[in-house]
Amino acid sequence: MNDPFIKVEKLNFSYSEDDGSDVEVLRDLDLTIERGSLVAVLGHNGSGKSTLAKLINLILTPTSGKIFVDGLEITKPDLSEDELFENRRNVGMVFQNPDNQLVATIVEEDIAFGPENLGVTPSEIRSRVDYALETVGMTEFARHSPHQLSGGQKQRVAIAGIIAMMPKCIIFDESTAMLDPSGRREVMDTIIRLNREFGITVLHITHYMNEAAMCDRVVVINDGRIELDGKPEEVFCHVSHLERIGLDVPQTVEVLNELKKSGLPVDIAKLSADDCADEIMKLFGDHK
């Protein structure tokens, strides 16, 4: 097993309603995220997945439990300002609406904003901005206005702004939710490249099962607890279970599951379109 980058132990989080009652969001949640892994986090609205992301970045404070990030317990009562700063630098977040993360009128100035606030030298900022633009494929848009870009391009600029801060981990909190299919593909290509080529640990919170199928591991949260956890092909085999908690499966699994329910001998754990097509073609081969 690889070195854990994030470790969550018996994590609980509640918030208070206006009438004074407490609403539990996370319940004794245990989770380990290995360094350099690409993990999809799934769950219906209100399941607690986005709350978990904000706790890891200390945007929220847990009711109880412990969170360790890169060996540092960020939930300890005597956490210093320097340690909090280090955690924010190590763990970047990209949110659902890129407009909420764009702060400048020029793309490269927007990307430079984070490093400037970290006190990085001007020459190093220039190097980081160029590197981040190249990484997300937006070099030619360096002098453009962010607000004139497409949704997918804006999100890539938001990602570049995080990359320029050189984090060890990036959490994508439903970052493709507001994008069209083309924009989602752009962002997913970037996410996979950041993980595969640069070794950045990635948590990808998403409602899109086809995106989750591209990850190394899928964690399903339901009502504040881990419901399923494993490789995509393992998790998505639990079609009925996922449907009961309000989640879909990738389209390929859905097609093969319908064939299996009709009595045909197919393996539903085929996530790519090519593998799904090959599995269907086996049926024709078996009935020649």
C-alpha cells in the first residue's frame, strides 16, 4: 500500500438549524487516500461528499474526529497559523462555478494571484504561470479576458490558478457540473494529466458516472458514511445497490446489465465503450 496522503478517522460533522436542532452530515467516517492516487467521490445531494472536501481544506471544522494531511493532523486544537497556511498550500480546491474563482481581468494575472499571495518572487511567479498555462493547454489565451472564454476554458484557467500554487493534492468539487460535454472532456483530460504525468493526488467529486469510471478508485458516500469503496469495475457492478441510494452507473454498465437481466451471459464490469462493444460482440460469436 502506498503512503497515505489523506487519512480521516471517525470524522463527524453536524450543523445547527434555525430552530436549534442539529443535522448530522458525516457520521464516524473513516477514509484513506493514497499519495498520487486519482479517486472519484460519489453520492447523492446532501450525502456529505462536498462537506468532506471542505473539511480536508479546513473551510469547515469537524464536530469530532481527526484528519491527517501529508502527515500533519490538521484537526489538532493547537494547529498553528503556519500549519494552516501549509495545508491550504498543499491542498487546492476547484469549485463548481469557475466564475467564483476568477479574480483578474487577464488570464495570466488571474493565475498569478495565488502565488503572489504566497509571497513567491516575481521571477518564480512568471515561471509558474507559464508552466500552469502549458499544463492545462491555455498558453495561447494568456492575454485574454477570462470572462470571454467558454465554460470549459474558464475551468481550465481556474485549475491553472491552483497548479501555480504547486499543491500536492487538488480536490475538484463538482468542477464539471456546469459544463457542456465538450467542456467536461477538457477538464477530465486535464485532471487525468495532472495525476498521471505530475503525480498530484486528486479527489474528484462528481455526479457523472462516466467520469468516475476513468478514476483509479471510487468511493460512494451515502448519508454521511462510506457505502462502497473499490476499483470502478468493482463498485459499478453493484447496480441495484447504487440505484437504491439514488445513483446511476456508467452507460456501458447500464446496457450490459439490461442484457444480463434478459438472461444473456455478459460481464457487466466493462466500463469503456470499446470493452462494452467487445462484450456484446461475444454474444454474436457464441450464437453463430
